[in-house]
Amino acid sequence: MRITVVASGLSVPSSTRLLADRLAAATAARAEGAEVTVVELRELAADIASHLTGGFPSPRLATAIESVTAADGLIAVTPVFSASYSGLFKSFFDVLEPESLAGKPVLLGATGGTPRHSLVIEHALRPLFAHLRAVMVPTGVYAASQDWGAVGDDYAAGLAERVDRAAAELVALLAPDTRPAPPRPPAGTRRADGPENVVPFAERLAALGIDPPKDPRG
């Protein structure tokens, strides 16, 4: 199982990268043997801009694109810029080939300075990845500055809970369905509710001692 993490934080250290790492670790802990690759967009900013203007990716951008498109699952995390995803984040997904993320499970995350931007995942990220035809996990993870408190803090506990729930949902999409198929009846048997077992209405009336109505056509 290959999982690629896309983080578009601009600073070092970055809360965006920190959230991306936590999501990746929680997912890998539930997916035994998972191979995790991190794509740090800050290091590819010039390559992305060159590709947008020139039309050809550099070797390291091509490697990043291949890592994303070939992955079984994707974790995508962006900082909030002007109440939406960052321009660097959007530019990277703009250079992907159409349909390259179709059907791919994606876990969405975002970071910001205030909880007021917590809906950015719903009003900005989900429409973007819906357009790309990705399959998004139900839980998106937003982390504000206050969520990075000490262990035991209510905000930190809430973030940890969201991270664990989102990771479990991503693994559920990635893991094959191992539930046994319902047993099939032996060949030649008939279902009790099949049309071939329906008792005609006239026979039901006769069983009750009621004469069936006569056909008006004679």
C-alpha cells in the first residue's frame, strides 16, 4: 500500500507539515506495511511555476507527480490563505493530468491561525477534489494554533481524535473488503420469494373455501 502526503507549508518548521506527518503516522499505524512518501511543495515552488509557464516538468517535479498519481491513497494538507487553500497547493494540482486522481482515496487537512477558518475544508478543498473526481474521506482535519497545546489539553485531545478518525476512514477506503460474501443457494433450488413460487390468487381463494370470481368474458 502506497500513501503519498502532499504538504504545502511555506515556513520551517511548519504546522502544515506537522499536521501532515501526524495524519501519515496515524494512517501508517493502521495499515501494516504501508509505504509513505512526503511531497513538500515548498521545495518545488520554482519547478511548479516553470511547468505552468513552460509546459514541461522538471525531473524532481515529475517524480513528485508520479508519486501522487501512482499512490493508492493521498493525504493533502494546506495552510489557509485568504480563507482558502494556498496558491502553491492549487498550482500543484493544476499541473496534474486530468483524471489522474479519479477514484483515488484522499484525506484532506488544513491549518490556520484561528478556528474561524475551520470550514475551509468544506467550502474550498472538497469542491476542488470533487472536480478532480477523488474519493474523499468523511472527516477533514483542520488544526488552528490553539490545537497544538500540551498533551491533555482539550483542544489537543480534540485534534488527536480527529486525526485518528480520519486515518481510520482512509484505511477503510484503502483496505480490500474482506467480509465474506453471502452464501448462494445450491444450484437448482428456488427462492421462497421467487415468482415461480407465487400461489395463484384463485388457488388461495379455493383454499379458504371461496369460489373464485367468474371471468366476465365468459
